[in-house]
Amino acid sequence: MILLSRSSFVNWVYVKCLYVVKSMAMNRHSLLHLLNLDAVGGVEELFTHFLERSPSVQPCDHHILVTGKKPHRFFQTRLSQCKKSLTQEKYCCGLKIPTWLRERRRKRLIASCKPDAIVLWNRLESFKQLKKIAPSSRIVYYEHGASWYEPQNSPCKEALKDVDTIIANSHAAKRLLQLKWDITSPIHVVENPLKADVLAAKAPKRAPSLTKKALHIGFAGRLIPLKGVTLLLHAVNILHKRGVPVELSIAGDGEDKVRLQQEAKRLGIDERVHFVGCIPNISQFYGKIDLLVVPSIREPLGLVAQEAALSACPVLASLVDGLPEVVLHGKTGYCLAPTLDIAQYGSFGGSHKQLPDTVYDPITDSLSKPKIVDPAVIAEHIEKLVENPFTYEALSKQALAFAKGRPTTMQYTQALLNCL
């Protein structure tokens, strides 16, 4: 048995601590994230939660290159609490930087942070150019829906060959990349998690009683054309004309807000439609509504659908892209097949701005031209749920059970860091 003197023991502990600190420093990765944070959407939400959870999973040096305007006020407080460096690529002191200067700004940032990996959050751009600037960095592309907008003959098909790692947020996103651009390299699927601030319901919801109150329908998401919110307005109008007492709450913001408000007024249902804006505590929103409707024209996965399920709220969603992955038809809600030609979207007050040319059909495992869900079909399924309380309560119960098995933010962060 060897006995150490007090001074020898102190020295031994000191050396051990230095070794541990040095080992941690050697294993600490530097990550450069490129994304837009000036809008409130799924990608921005996920990134913020990833940044918050990352220190608890694996210490990293995070550097953010904001490719749009300054971060949206919805994220500013949360970002300020995270240890990171943040640079705006296009703006300085509120002034727009010339294109040639932006490239130099990006080069300086890469040279200073020496990233092990450069992560492009839903940003398709010249990966070859990034490789030239940062030859020793791994280039990671994280697909969240951007590839839906690019044509099949897009240069992105060749550009993706310069990427070291491709991550997709759903099976649908993975298949779209494979079918559209013949991607044969491995694609890692890291599904969107349930946010830590979305609390699980203590019990399934009781079926709504229309003799006591109006049916409360909800929508949550960005107010942009591809979300199909105007189709929901027309479904509410159909229900109203049939004498079904109904209220619609719309949580979110975006460029389509004024258009949607005008359409609700034109239909004469503006008093029944409430625009509640971006809600920090989304659990309260899901807790107040009886049903969430997601009438999207394109949806890589559907973050709000699984959030609503955790609040025991059944969901009606379009049968497109990744929505059937989070809305189990006949078990946690219903997936409604889009049957109307996209050309009819304008007749419902919809805009064709920034709609994709193709979407993924999960039934045939193929690409197809986008269509829209018939508002009459939405109204019909809502009415059926109201008329059958046993079905409603069964859906609520199964939705809650399904959602509890979805990935948590910690599991998501770990899975994502494993890919980086």
C-alpha cells in the first residue's frame, strides 16, 4: 500500500484536473450555424431549443451567422441567455452590406472560429464555395423543406454532392431528396422533438358539448400561403351556415395575416375568427381548443401536430409529405387527401406565392403536383367528430399516448450532435 503525503496528493489532484480540463477542451467542437432567424417558424424554434439544450448534452462553441435581418423579438431573449457568438451577414448597424463585402465577412468569421462543422439549417446554397473557404470543415445540410421549392433540374442536385452530411427532419424529407435529385449518399433522419415547454395533458379531453359552448377550432403556424389557412376559414363558414356554433383561433404571424383577415370579413365570419399572434406558452393555446387543423399544401413533418397531440388534442391534417408521420389516421386524428387542383386555391382567397412545384405523396411513395384539401371535406370531418363523442375521446386518448413516445428536446439534441 502506497501512502501519499498531503502535498503529493494535492499535486496528483491538480495534475488530474488539468488532464480532465485539457481532454474536455480537446473534445470541444466548434460549430458554425447558417440560418435565418428573423421569422417565427419551425426551423427557428428547433434551432433555439437545440442551442439551449446543447450545453447539457455536449459542450460546443456555437457561432451563428444570421443570413437575414436581426433575430425576431420572439427569440431575442432566449438567444441572449445562450453562450454563443452571433454575426449578421447582410446588415451592420442597420445598414445593408454590399454583396462583395458579405463574402469577406463570412471568410473572416470562418477564419476566426475555425469550425469543425458548418451547419446549413434549411439553406441550399453553393456548398462548393463553402468548401473552398473552409476546406477542413465538414459541411452539413439540414433539410427542413427548402428542397420542395427547387425544380428537379436545379443546380442543387449537383451541389449536394459537395456536402459531407445530409440530415432530414422526416422520412418524407429524406424520400423527397432521393426521388427528386437521386441522392444516393446516406441521409440521416432526425425527427422534430416535442419542446420542453409544451406540457403533457394530465388526461384526455372530454368531447365538446355544443349545447354549452361553441366548438373551438385552432390553427398554429406561420401565416403564409402554403399553410392553407384560408381553406380553414371556408370550412368554418360552411359549419356556420349549417348552424354549428364554432370559433376559430389562429396562433402565429406572417405576410398572409391581412389577406386572411380580409377573407374572414368577406365571408362574414370575422367575429368568429380570432388572430391571437405568436404565443410563448403554446400549451395554453392547445388546452383551450377542441381540435387543431393543419390544412398545409406542403409540410415536411408538422411540429404543431405532435405538440397538439401532447395536449390530448385531436388533429385534422392534409395527407401530404410528413404529416401522416405525426398524425396517425383514425387513431390520433384524420389525414385528409388533397383532391382539388392547386389552380382553385385563388377562388378560396389563397395566394400562389412561393408554392412548391412538387410534393411527396406518402401513399404512393412518389412525387406529385401539389393539391389542396376541399374545405367541405374539412367541415364534414369536423362535424362527424362533434356528432360522435366516443370517437373524439378515443382520438384524444390515443393522441396523448402517441405524443408521449415522441423524441424529447434532449434526445433530439443528442441525435443531432451525433450527426454533426
